[in-house]
Amino acid sequence: MIMLWIAAALLAAGSAALVMQRAAQAARAAGGPDPALAVYRRQLSEIDDLADRGLMGDEERRAARAETGRRLLAQADAGAAARPAKPVKPVTVMLMAGAPAILAVLIYAMIGQPALPDLPFKARMAQWRAHPEEASPQALGALLAELARQRPTDPEPLMKLASLDMETGDAVGAAHALRRASLAAPNRPEIWAALGEVQIIQAGGQVDAQSEASFRHVLALDPGNAIARYSVGRAKIIRGDAPGGLTDWRAVMGSLAANDPRREGLAADIASVEKTGKPAPLQAPPPPAPAQQADASAMIHQMVDGLASRLKTNPDDPEGWVRLVRAYTVLGETGKRDAALVQARQRYAARPDVLRQLDAALTSPPAN
């Protein structure tokens, strides 16, 4: 903190010095004589010299001196108007330059807490784990992002992370997480369907080329997917093919069960297109729900517990032990972490490379 204050003071002082230097240069330039006046005075002397040597008549001399004198007076008046009435003093410039820094220090002194110690990442993780209902979506997102790094072939953490991103209004982050999930599991139609829905939101409620491509990918994997069939039909209507889109929608309606709650909304959409030729706007996603945040925390612990159970059945997995130790470290579960670490070190005592990875897993990553 002290180094931060010193650096801020040096930056403020340097900025003020630059401002004062430029202001002083401008003041000197403004206060000096106008060079154009010397030129006109020299012209007057040259006119007299030419007349004295007989190279200019009296009439020409009077006319030339009158014109040059007129220009001299005009330039003098212009210079007086442009010159500031009172030069700015260096002290004033210094106060103006230092006022923002002084104001910032005063505000921070009133509302800041410079002596407040930082809360270590492990402690924050322990708080989030102990009270998931109070944890913010960003905190749970940090846990999910870490699990996704530990399990690059498992799309579940990324799908839950995308859900949290959407709850906080970060459609870009949700789309990024779902693209990563689609790379981890390219044959999962529900991932492509979720990506298509997020892309619709990014496009302002319209099925654009990107979302349509995602939904067609869904249909290639699951031809009966109602959401994808509906969305592709919507894309046709937006492009002007209302008959083709309505045909798709009526087919979707026929495939839905009689008690399916989606039938009512689909019937309204069909009626809207039949009447106006345009589909009704799509609904916005629901706001964040604390219960869903708790579900995300429970899902994280379930995945870690599943990894621990798998290692009990198939313990010969050094990478799995490293992931388990790192996961317990992130969650702040030191007891489980130490127990897993003892087992792993005993099993791989002759593997220095694995022991180094286990030691590295004891360090918590920075918060996202």
C-alpha cells in the first residue's frame, strides 16, 4: 500500500511538472515582442534609405511609408488583442494540476479503508463453500472455471458456467463457455442448442446466421429436437419464407404432447405470423436466482466427490490424483486435500514428476 501511495505521488508530481513547463513556455512566448513589428520597422528604414540615395521619389516615399505604417499599426493592434491581459502564475498552474490528485486523496481518506488487510483466496473459497446461498455468481464462476481447467474433456462445468454467465447478463461469456463445451463434447446436441439460444439473445432476439447454424448442427445430431426445429423455422420466416417456416412450426406442434406447456406459446406464434407475416419477439432470460447459485455449488462438490470415488475404484491415475488435490485446494477442504495428498504421495513415491505436480496443486490459483 505504501508503494502504491509513493507511485501515485510521483505520477501526480510528474504530471504537474510537465503542465507547468508547457505553461511557462507559452507564457514566455506570449509575453515576448512580436517579430512582425521588427519587419515593418526595417521596411521603413529601407524606404528612407532608398529615398536618400535618389532611387525613390518623394511621392513614392510618402505612399510607401504610409502603407507600411498602416500595416505596422494593424499588426500592433492584433498582437495586443491576442496577448493575455495577465499571465498565469506558476503557483496557479501548479494548484490546478494538483487539484485532481488532492481531491482523490481526500475522497479516499473519507470512504476508503487503506489499512484493511486482503482476504486470501483460500479464505474466500472457504466462505463460498460454507455459504453457497450467499456466494455471488462471479464467485461460483471462479470455481467452475477452475474445474473446467482441471477437466478439459468434461463439458458439464462449462455448461453450468454458461448458465451463471447468462444469469448475470454476460451473453458473451456464456457463448464462449458453450463453444468450449462444444469442443469438449461435439456430439452433445443440448450444448449446441444452448449455444444457439445464447446467440439469439446476442442478436437481439433474432435467429441470425450463427444461431441457425448451431440449431442445424443440433438437427444433424437429433432430428426430432423441438427447439432446433422451431428455431430453424423462425429463421425461414425472418428471411421471408413464411410458408416454409409455418410448415415447420405446425410439424413441431404436431409432435408435442397434448399437455406440453410449449403448445400455447407456439400456437400464439403461428397466429401472429398468419396475421402479420412476422414472428413475435422472443422473451428475455429470467433474472438470477439464489437457488440456482446453490445448485451450481452443489454440482461442483458432486463432481469432485465423483472424482474421489473413481480414484478409490481405479487408483492408478496420477493425473486424477493431481486434479483431486487441486480441487480440494480450490474448495478450501484442507482435511480431504491432506488425506488425498498422503495417499497419492505413497502411491507415487518413486515418481518425482508426479510428486512435483502434487506440490504445485497445493497452490490456489488467482481469482477470476
